[in-house]
Amino acid sequence: MTFTPGQVDEFVERGAVRLEEAFPRSLALRCQQRLWDHLAPMVPDDPATWDRPVARLPSQETAPFREAVASRRWAAAIAQLAGPAAVAHPHLAGSVAVRFPVAGDPGDDGWHIDTSFRVDGDDDWWVNHRSRGRALLMLVLFSEVGEDDAPTRMRVGSHRDVARGLVPHGDAGLPSAATLPLVAATADRPVALATGGPGDVVLCHPFLVHAAQAHRGTAPRFLAQPGVLLDGGYPPGDPCPVARALP
């Protein structure tokens, strides 16, 4: 097993656990260089070219990213927490957020949960109490991320509050706009930071309330946020750690 029983309990109670060296640091830095190729005319060694607080890049499908996602250690961690029905993409799906120590409002630093499925005739994304469509949120680090380097903020234990709040809405669930009261109700939860080094991955419960923040450090921060897919949702009594945190 990748995680110890204590780390699994930490995930269930707190909503997140860090997997150190989910893939090699050297590979993470190769991936970072590929991401710089998409950021031109911004360059690593000239802060004068960093012209915005955040840049968002699309899914990455080239060789180094596929090699990273193919890590057996990472795959084993996903299976241990999310169960055998969880399906990771063969490439780095989801957006990559590159944050720069540049003044200005990034416009994307509000507290929220990630939604996971669409409803016919509705343009919004939805979420339900069985986490239909999503097994995990992952924060994949391609750079050093210290406390000043715009680490993702996470409300410890908030996934349990959100899960309970979704129960009355049944399998139909809620659109993303309607989840805001559930998010607001977690405001008293303590905050943890998703820090780490290149190649680390923070695996989060899909209902964890989280938020970006401004960069106060000196070097750009590279982070991807791929989800892990789930066909349907978790049935009652599922023994995997993600489901154990559900009512």
C-alpha cells in the first residue's frame, strides 16, 4: 500500500493527504520546461516578462506528462483512496495554473468545491451526495511550492460538511451556483496549505472546499488540477476512503 493506515485516516478526517514523489522530481522539472514553452514571451529568468498574476494552460498530452501520469506509485495511491472504479486519465487532463509574483487580482481565488457532471438542458456543472462523475481532486506540483508561493488553501474537514449538506438534494444534486451556501458554512474550518516540491501530489476528497491565493514569493508556481473520473457515484457502504467520508 502506498499510504499508511494513519495517512488514510488523515485523508478521511481532514480531506487531503500529500503523496511525496508521486513521480520523480527530475521528470516534474522536465514537465515544467514544457509548460514554459507555452508561456512565451514570458521566460523563466526574466521577471520583467511576467505580465499577469496567473496563466492557465490546457490539458497536457506530450510524452513527459504521460510518463508522469503512468507512475505506478501515483496510480496505487489513487486506487487506495478512491477504489477500483476510479479512472485516471492517461494524460494530464484538466487545466494547469501558473501563478506569478505579479500584482493584480487573479480573479479566481474564491472558496469553492469542484462540480462533476452535466445535466441535459443546463449549462452549469452539478454535484451530488454520491460524487457522481468524480473520485478525487488532485493538486499536482511541478515547482517548489512554499507558504509564500501561492499554495492552494484547503479548509480542513470541510468535505464532511459539504457531504452532509448535499444529502437532502439526493441523486439529483445541485448546480455549482447553488453550492455557495454549503461552501460559506465551512468558513470556521481551519485552513491548510498544499505545499510541497516538484513531483508531489496532494490528493483531495472531491468535496473539499479550497481556494487559490495571491503569489507572495519570487519564483513562478506550476500546478495542475486533474480530476479522477468515476462512472456514476459511490454506493452506500463502499469501503474505500473517499466513500468512508460520506454520510
